[in-house]
Amino acid sequence: MALVESTNPNDSVTEVDGIKFAVDKGQATYFENSKLDFVKSVFGFGEYKLV
């Protein structure tokens, strides 16, 4: 997962609550029915995880 400023022509773009997600069409099947969640770590920092 990374933050990018532009998409590639072979990306599938989905917008949820005003946030756009770009996934390579060849990789999209791996992300079907996935959920992105914000989780606090033991050190108090937060991170995003696919669940």
C-alpha cells in the first residue's frame, strides 16, 4: 500500500467517503471483500491493516 499522486491506465479506482483507492486490475481479485482498518499499535502509533 502506498500514497500516489496519479494512477496508471490499468488501475481500477474506487471512491469511498471521498477517499480514492487505486488497485492494479491484475491484483484486484486479492482485495475483493477486504476491509481497511486503522489499528493502534502497542507503542501508541496507528497503522492501517487489511482485515
